[in-house]
Amino acid sequence: MSRADARTYDLDALRDRVAGESGGSVDDSIPQLAQADPSLCGMALVLADGTTRTSAQADVAFSIQSAVKPFLFALAILDTGGRALDRIGIEPTGESFDAIKLESGTGRPPNPMVNAGALLTAALVDGGDVRGRDERIWRGLCAFAGRELDVDEDVAHSEHLLGDRNHALAHLMRAEGTLEVGADDAVAVYARACAVLVDADALAAMGATLACGGRNPLTGERVVPPEVARDVVAVMATCGVYDGSGRWMRSVGVPAKSSVSGAIVMSVPGVLGGAVVSPPLDDQGTSVRGHLACEALSADLDLHVFGSL
Ligand code: GLN
């Protein structure tokens, strides 16, 4: 098979191939995530020409969690006219997503794909206050997805209340002078962004919009300029799977972002966006079935960026 076969690719067959994998454990950082169905497994692809492929359960809703980070980064670059790129590092950390650590010397978050970076990108978008930034982010995410998305207010509340490490990171960035808005406000906006509800189908469309240079292939809307999409996809490739980014790049070879809800979003430049959701996670917070599925998909459709070697 090759990339051309994506138009007819059988995602239910891929789902069957990984469904028997029982490794990993469901995140328990908030009650709503702890209650996730460990057997959930949904997959979707959205191609550059708008062709959409889905598996069973591609329409099951889940909170986007850290899969929102590439899109927050995109909106922050856009809304600051590029200044966000000076405010946040772009180097991989080799540490977990919620490590209480900033770049030495600068006090900047290490990159936009870990929590410190996403707290800052969520604070840099337009909007003026918490409500305004919530609204701006929600509208931006809807444009990436090409449809109206819901927000799980209970998840937003739990994330805000129980996200002690995020509060610690926000205070640390205040102390360093990197975060200009109030620490609690920054956590509130980030928590609500993590609580936006998507399904595999919507998340694949979001990945496809980045893969298509910032233009949504379903609606035709230009959400961000190509140079913004390129910056975001480059950082997904190097930092998107946290301290598992190297292993991911070797085995799957596609820019991607993982999340604690068990979602993975992929962007294959010029070709497609993809999403898999399956809640049991490995030690690095990556969906176990999701990783297997993405590896098989990449091999089947010849998606690995270094696949010609
Ligand atoms: N909301 C989660 C947090 O900030 C997101 C983390 C993730 O998905 N890796 O802890």
C-alpha cells in the first residue's frame, strides 16, 4: 500500500488489529478521566482532498486534553503576530509533560507541547480576560475542526481545581516574569481548553488543517497562515510525545501530539490528518493502542517522514 490508498483505507480492520492489546492504564488525575472506558477505540483520517475515513467509535466524545496544545500554539503565534515564538522555547525536554521546570537562564517554558508552554500559549491569545480568551480559543478550535464543539464544564472545573502542578507552573512563570496574566486566570483558561470535547473525527480534521498549511480541507476556511502551521508541525515532530518523542519519531515517523485522554492527533504535511483515541496510557502518557495503531497506519500508508531511506 501507499499514500494513495488512504482514500480507501479500512480503519475498522486496523481497529481490530489493536483492539486485543490490553497494556497501559487509564489516567486518574481527575475523576472524569478515571471513569473513561478502557475499551474505547476510535479512529479517523481526513485527507487533504477532504475525504474522511472513520472506524467504529470515531464519533465518541472525549475531552481533548493535551491534544489541544498544537492548536493553542498556532492561535498564540497568530494573535501575537509571531511574538509567541520568542516567549517560548522549542527544545524537547526529555521529561514528563507536567515537570516543574523552565528553561534555565530565560525562565521561558521549554516548549509549547508541555504544560508550562501551553499555560503560556493559552494566556497569549487575544481576548483580554478569562472569558474573552476562553471564547477566542473555543472559536479557533471550532475553525480547526470545521464544526461547533462542546465544552465539558465538569472537566474544566476539575482541571482547574485539581491541577496543582499547573498552578505551581503558572506561579513559577509569574515569578520569572514570563507570565503576564494572573496565575489562577492562566490555569482557568488552559483547563477549559483541555475540556473541549472532540471525537476522533473532529480531531482528525484539526490535524488535517495543520497538515494542509492551516486551511481546513473540509470547510475551506484559512484558520492560520502556512508559516504558522509549519512552525507548529515542526514542534509537534520534536516535542509532541514528550519524553517519548524520539521513540515515536523512529517508530511512527509522523508529527503528532499525545494526551492523557488517550487521544493522539497526527499531521502528515500535505497528505492527511489522523486521530486515534484509546484511554489506556503507557508511562509517558501515550495511548498504548493509539501508538500501535499509528505505527501500523504509518507503515501501511508509507507515511514515515524518513520512509524513503
Ligand atoms: N489537562 C492535563 C494536565 O494539564 C493535560 C495533560 C495531558 O494531556 N498530557 O495535566
